[in-house]
Amino acid sequence: MAPETISPAATVDVADVDEPARSLGRNVTALATGQFLTWSMTLLWTLVVPRALGPAGMGLIVSAWSVTGVLGVVLGLGTRTYLVREFVADRGEGPALIGTAIVLRACLSPVFFLAVVIYSQFAGYGREGNMVLFLASGATILTLLAEPFQAGFQALERMEYLAYGDVINKTGQSVVGILLAVVGIRAVGITASWVAVALVVLVATHAWWSRLSRVELRTTPGELGRMLRGSAAYWAFGVFFLIYLWIDTVMLSLMTNPQTVGYYGVPTRLFQTMMFLPVMISTVTGAPTERAITARAS
């Protein structure tokens, strides 16, 4: 019997096989380190700030969280998952896609804020509650404007930048929030710090992205429409997930007083904090890599 021959096309480069494993391990390490830091700081915030603010003050913050979380789905549109997949499929289109997403969210920001204003007229939160709600809305808009860059980092498998942004965001909010609560500054001051931290994260995220690629903010109505249609399926998941997560708190804020919402909100905050491990794993493994798409296409 003649010895079996192996064609050159069938040979496998060991480096190519090992690279995905190394990339996955590097991304998991980066996100795990960041998640550990943010989890620790968020847990510390949860243990300190509610005690300092009391149930009523905490209720205002939780109400603002829940309302902006639900209404933010309108601005988010599920474009992050759509961007990751499209960016990986055609990296050359990445700068234009990210620019289109930023323009789309900037155009929808007035709609989001108008919805918040209309809601505040019916909610009856009072002057302090409305101020907390408006400040939380500003922080949400800034966070969502930074999200297209984060989708690019995920598509390029540069998870360290996601970890950096998360550490700045959660650590900044936690440290500043704890200090403000300890010295007696209430819910308005704490939510104002969210706006400042979100602005820092947006500027830093843009600076990190500038090292890797560029952004093309010039777009067309056709490109905006295509992104809206392409994001629709991913938007549906976000709508149902976030409404499931926050609708009970929104209903409580409308039917009861801030004290009740404050008591209810702390366990909800703890639940979100304990979700750090599933979130980390889904971020690393959820998006297909360029290698995987190329392999399927071939």
C-alpha cells in the first residue's frame, strides 16, 4: 500500500489553530480583571450609598434608573449587536457604520429626552425627583453615544478597551457617589456625577478608538434606514429584556412613594451586580470573529 499523502491545502498551521484560543484567553483575562474591579466597587456602593441616602433618596435614584433604562431602548435600537456583526463581516465598512450609528443616536436623542419630559409630567416625582430623572437621562445619552465605539472594540477583539471604559464608569460612579453620600450630598448630586463620569468615558472611548481606526460621520438617509432595519431583530431582544428588568420598578414609582421604591431597588441593584460573570462571558463569546465568518464562507 502506498503511503498516504497530504495535499498542501489540507495542512494546518498550528499558529492559526492556537491564535483563537490565545485571543479568547486574553480577552477573558482583560474583562475578568475589569469586571472584578467594577463588581467590587458596585457592591461597595450598594452597601454604603443606600444607607446614607435613606429609602426616599434611594427611591429617586432607582426610579430614574428604571425609567431611563426602559426609554433608552428607543435610542439604543439594538444597533450594538448589529454593528459587531456587520463590522466583522466587512471591516472596511467599520468607520462608516460607526459614524452612521453615532449620527442615528444623536438624531434620536431629542426624541428620547422629549419622552422623559412627557413622562415626568405624569409621574409626579416633584422637583428633586425630576432633576434626578433629567440628569440620569443625560448620562444615558452620553453612554449610548459611546456604545458604537464599544461595538468596534468588541468586533476587533480588543476587549481591554471595554474593560477600561467599564472600570472608569463603574469605579468613578461608585467612588464619587460614596464620597458625596458620606458628606451629605443627596440624590441630585450623585446623579450629576453620573453625567460627568459618562462624559469622561465618551471622550476616553473616542481617544482609544482613534488609535485603531477612524470614524466617518458623513452618512445618508438610506444608510440610516438600512441600520434601522438591520437592528430591528436585535432591538426586539433589548426591548423585552429591559422591560422585564425595569417595568416593575417603573410601576412601583408610579403607584407608591419613593421610600417603597428605595427598599425594592437595593435587591435589584444586587441582582445586576451578581450578573457580572454571565455578562463577561457573553461579551467575549457572543460576537463571531472575522476568522469564524471567513471559515464559514469558505
